[in-house]
Amino acid sequence: MSDLTTWVAYLADIGVTDLAVRPSPLPSPAPSPAPAIDAAGKLATIREDIGPCTRCKLCEGRTNIVFGVGNPHARLMFVGEGPGADEDAQGEPFVGRAGKKLNEMIQSIGLTRDQVYIANVVKCRPPDNRTPEPDEIATCSPFLFRQIEAIAPDVIVTLGAPASKTLLGTKVGITQLRGNWGRFRGIPVMPTYHPAYLLRAYTVENRRLVYEDLKAARARMAPGEA
Ligand code: URA
């Protein structure tokens, strides 16, 4: 299926019925200038520092450390919770059902998965996909924070409660946080629902809310950049 077909299907899915024949195009993606110290090099160093990690108990059940994927110069970064079974098996974030939904979400705002960067709060799969525990988040999140500093995106979208609470340093629930801008070390953060939640609570209203959050994040990216 083409990107356009996916996008139109997604819009129809969330109840959009009145597409303009010639919508004003989103700014076309242009490559960002490479910063002096290359972000890819910084990311490689962070991955090396993680090594064959045994810093917390999540190492006991994992197959692969799921570091992150995407464009080191991405202007938009997504942060999820932690790897599930598919991600643990493949070593890449968001490759299962929730990943397919995330790809659709990315396409709905005119971007592709390889234009953005995707990472998680914890890099090893929690047993039975449980929520990561505070000590696991405390141990692993500094690596995420370093990834964010290396990439220096214009905008971060946090997917679900653990990611939103971790980056915003709050205990407030996702229902209250979503749709409201916060900041992480000066970078605008838009909390939204996790794609897995969207799949569970597949209402037009939830899909519309997520689409609104994503559009707000897209609009916050520097003009002409992807
Ligand atoms: N859910 C997440 O939060 N992250 C993944 O990588 C996959 C599913």
C-alpha cells in the first residue's frame, strides 16, 4: 500500500470526511545540516557504554537490548515504554502490532519511520510486558536522556504514561497529560496515547485525539525539516 493510501485510510478511520482536493502541503522534508560532532557517533558511544548490560533485573529475561532506531538527525523523536516480545526478538523498537500502528501514526503527519527516531524508556523487555518498575526506569533512563541530547530533536512525542511521566518528571496520569505541551531539558514534549492503548481502546475519539497531538508536534518542527 502506498503512503498516500495509508494516510487516507488512517484519516477515514478517525472520522475525517472532508479532505480538500488540493490541501496546502506540509513543508517538504529537507536534510538537516550535520552538527559539528556527529549525532550518529554520539549514539554509537552511548550504545557502547550500555554494553552487555546487567545493571538491572530486566537483563535476566531479555534476548536483545533494544537501543533505538531511526535518523540520528531526526527533528521528531518518539519515546515509548519498553520492548515487547517482537522487539526483544528483533532488537528494534516498535516492530510488533503497536509498531505497525505507530508507523501509521507517523505516516498520518507526512513523515516516514526512517525520518524520525524511536526509543524506549527501558531497553530490555519487562517480563510479561509489565510496566517498567521505578528502579528499572531510574537505571535505564539516563541512556535515553543521552540519546535525546545526542539527537537534539525539535520535538519529542511521548507514547503513554511511563514515557510521559519519565520525561516530564511527574506522577500525573496520561489522560491529563496528553495533548498538553511539556518540556524535557528545553525540548517541547507532546504526550499522547500509546499505540497499544489505541489498539485496545479503538474509538474514533481516541484516534482523533492522537492525530491532533501528532499534528501539533509536526507543526512545532522547524519549517522545512523532517
Ligand atoms: N511498546 C513500547 O513501548 N515500545 C516498543 O518498542 C514496543 C511496544
